[in-house]
Amino acid sequence: MADLRQRRPAPAPATDEQEPTTPINQPEATKPQPTWQWSRYETWPAFYRFAPAIAILAILASILWWDNNMVEYGLDMRTYASCSGSFNYTFRINAVRAQAELYSLRSWEIGTAAEAIMEVMNPEKSVFAPEPFPRGEVPKQGWKFDEGLVWMYQFIDTQNATLFPQDGFSAADPASLGVAAVMVGRTRSAYMEAAERQKEYLLQDAPRYINSAISHRRDATELWADAISMFPPFLAYYGVHKQDLALVKEAVRQIQLYRDVLSISKGPTEGLWKHIHGPPGEKNMNDPGAWSTGNGWAAYGMARTRATISGWKASNESMRAQVTQLDRWIGEILDGAIRTDDDVESGLLRNYLGQSSWFGETSGTALLTATVYRMAVLNPTVFAKPRYLDWANAKRANVAARVDEDGFAKPAVNPHKHSSREPVSETAEGASFLLMMGAAWRDCICKGVCDPAEQGQVDYA
């Protein structure tokens, strides 16, 4: 039998044109896909390439939403915040704010307007807030600055020794921008550095009166009641930021040095402060009268300093004696204002207290009224009494009745010529005082100290 194995054909030789192992008509989805590796970005699928950017955008959107919609300090929206948010000031508060911003040009005007707008629009960041220093620190700014800072931070000089060197007349006034500089400085270091230089100027370079009080003026050693609203609140606030208790105490010491010179010790104006005192000389501007606005500057500046001390745990625990002193000194001024309040026709405080020849005017009246409301909340045992609150309610009503549709209160003293017998209609600091008065009254009612029936307010306490 023949061997059949010899008849089998030999295998064809291999060629380059081998038949593909995958059929031509196999669906694309079932074909093997190329692999990718985390270490080789070019191999990543499109979704993974864009994933980091998408995650970052989502995080930023979440932060922005939180910043705009969440209450940072835990206020009960059913109580104080809801009250303040719907409060009826009885005058056009937004028109007044617009005038404060429009007419503020000088350092003290800008700093005072920033403080006033903060108290109205961002009360949770003010030193009068229920918790002005959360976790013992100056409050931070969010993605957008608070209302008062958005408008004014551009005026702060971050290059020179003081925060507003254009104001060459005064050593104290530029410090009125100091609290705002510290608040902005929490997110922008140049502003905190500027605040540090301003502090150093006050403590090291500014002229001193013979008793070591920081002079209000640069070219002469004079003490003005106005200065108490300019630099002590800043020194105390910066002291909290630096956790420097000695600096907070220095703010109170400076107030005491001013009071030692300016407080009137006898006569019908006892307890009130003289406006200006300096050594005799042609360049000096001595003014022994009890200027209503000057006493407002002194009283409200002390109230702001006092609120800073009691709002920071470290100073509140160790400076009880200083707080008691400040309360007594503020009370002296308020008692003097009430005792000399004799302009029955206008229902306003006279431009110079205790001098019947002067007209009643709105600026000093508004600021001293604001001081009563602030102190009624800070120390209700002493100040939340009819003697003070009934008086403040009457003064506030008389001032508010004189605010026109444009946001001006008339008559007001000329702030640039305090001895002028001609009242003015437009004043930057007068507008800021109206804001402070409105915010202080609102807080007094919303915190359950003042009577909400005064204007038919709902009792949220």
C-alpha cells in the first residue's frame, strides 16, 4: 500500500501578506482599545484631562456661594439679624449714605464714613457686634469687601508713614482710617503694613503735649476733643489684631491724658470737654468752649474703644478698671449735654453747649444721641434708664424730622469752621453721624434694650 502521508501537500511558505486575525467586518466597539496610564498625561481620556479644572471651578463656586449666602457669625436670623434687616430708620438711610460717600474728602471724613457705613451695612463686623472678634481675631473679609471698605480702601495710602499723608495739618486724623486698614489688611498685606507704620508714627514720631498726650496737630502741640474718635479706637483695634494688651491699654491712657486737660471741672458745663487746648502762641487755636460736635467725637470715640475692650476676651478679663473709667467719663459728657439742653424751640443741642446765643444743630446732637444708644447696650445697668433713653429718643426724633429727601439734616454746623454762626446744609461728617445714630438706635431695639414701641417695631428680643 502506498504511503498516503507522502501525498499531503507541504505547507505554503510564509509571506508578508498574512490574513488578518480580526475579521474586517468586526464592529469597532469590540475591537481592542489602546491602554492609558496616569503617569502619561497624553494618554488620558478627554474626561480625565478636564476633571481637575472642573473640580477647581466647583470648589470656587461653592466658596462664592457660601460667602454670599451664609452668616459667618452665627446670628439667629429670627432675632437680631431679621430685626436689623427690616428696620425702619424713619429717614432715608440710603440717601444719607450716598451723601456721606459723596462729600467725604478729608482723612477724618473718609474714616468716619467708613465706620458709619460698616455699622449700618455690616453690623456683624463692627466692634458693637455681639461677637466683634470671632475666635479672638479681627474679622476677615470675604471674596467681596464689606460695604464700607469697598468704597474707601482706595483712599488708604500704603506707601508712607501715615494712612493719609495728604492731610498734613493733623497728626491724629489719618489714624481714623486705621480700623479699615486693619480689616483690609487681613487679606492684603500691604494694608496691614500701612497700619503698622501708622501705629509707629503715633507712638514714636507724632508731636506730644507736655503731659505726653499725642498731639492732634503736626505743627503745634494741641489737644482736640475730636482726636478721641481718630486714634484711640485704632490703637485698641490694632492691639487686638496683634494680641497686644499693652497697646489696648495705651489707647485708654491717651484718652485719660486728653481728659485731664480738656474736661471742664466746674460751672454749668461741668463734665463736658473743651474743644481745643494748647500752649499760648500765635499758631495755636485754643477753643475753651464745649463744642457739641467735639463732645460727640470724644464720647463716641470712647464708646468705640470701650466696645473693643469688652469685645476681646483678653482685655475684657484684665481691663475691668479701664472699662469702668470709660463708662464714667462717657457718662460725664452725656450728663453735661442733658443738663445744658435748653433749646426748646429746635429740640436740638446748641452748637456750643451752655451758651444760649448759639443755634441748635443736628450734627453734634446726632452723635451724642448715638452714644447714648451704644452705651445703653454696652452697660444697660447705668445707661438703659429713662434719664438717658427718653432724652435720646427725643433728640433722635428731632434730628430725623430734619432729614430731607436728599439725605441732609438741617441746620448743621460748618465742620470746617466750628465757630461760624451760619449753619450749612451739606456736611460729610454730619451725614456719617446720622448713619451712626440710625445704626445705634436699631441695635438698641434689636438687642432688646430700647422700647420697640417707639416706632412700632416688632419686639424681636
